[in-house]
Amino acid sequence: MALTKTERRQRIKNRIRKIVTGTESQPRLSVFRSNKEIYAQIVDDVTGRTICAASSRDKGIDSAGNKTEVAALVGKAIGEKAVKAGIENIAFDRGGYLYHGRVKSLAEGAREAGLKF
């Protein structure tokens, strides 16, 4: 029996999460992509705490461009918040999505803001 799109993504996500975990010294940058919006949060999995978060719904992010451009702005925003919180190195969790398009754009925006991964 064929898997649905969400079941397939959940399998990929579980496979990634076996390897990628966030610690206090190197937290995890988790990405969630919906049809309209994109969300990113930096998580310390040891304590189960979200350190900072950004999304395309935040006030400072202008949604005038296309979705890929907005994702780059979200990446910059999460990167700036992380650097302000004293985080430089992160583990990137693409959340079961392909590293392409909006996810790649978000990652490049975070790198521009000073995150290393």
C-alpha cells in the first residue's frame, strides 16, 4: 500500500531525527513549511526548550516577495535572534523536506546572519 505524502515525510523526519539532535552547545534549527507560511525554531533537545523562533507571520518580515524570498528573510531573522542569544553553531533539521527551494533559501539566510552549520 502506498504512503500518503504526510506519512512519507514523517518517515523521513524520523530517520533524520535519529541522527540530528540539539544540545546546549549546538542546538537544532528545525524547519516547518506549510503551503503559505514557513516557520523556524532553534531547539535544545536535552532540556526540551525552544531558544528562539521566527516565521513568515512575524511582524518584522515583509511578505511582499515570493515564498522563497520570504523564507530567506525568515532565515535571516532566526539567525539574528540566535546570534543575539549567543548561539553560533547549530544542527540543521530540514524536517523531512528536500533541501531545495524554500528550505535551502531559509538555510542560506541563516548562514548570512552568522550561523554555522
